[in-house]
Amino acid sequence: METAGAVLGVGRSKTYALAKRGEFPVRVLRVGRNYVVPVPAILELLGVGAVP
């Protein structure tokens, strides 16, 4: 989450707050007590495409 937030220019606290409210700009998975952002979702948002 922290890396995804940094890539998008969002601070740590705001990143988790957005994820909690379901408003983070990409899909966020809840795994136990952790939030996980799939890398392909970030790449797609940035328009980078798939990494070979």
C-alpha cells in the first residue's frame, strides 16, 4: 500500500484511509489484516502496460 500510494503521490495515512473507504484509485485486496495492491492494477492506471 505504501509503495502504491507513493507512486500515485498520496501519503501513507491518506492511502490507508482511501483503501478503508474503498476509494483508492485501483483495486485493493484485503488479505487478513493487510491491504495489497496488485502491481498490474497500478501499471494499468499509469498506462505502462504489462511487464514482460
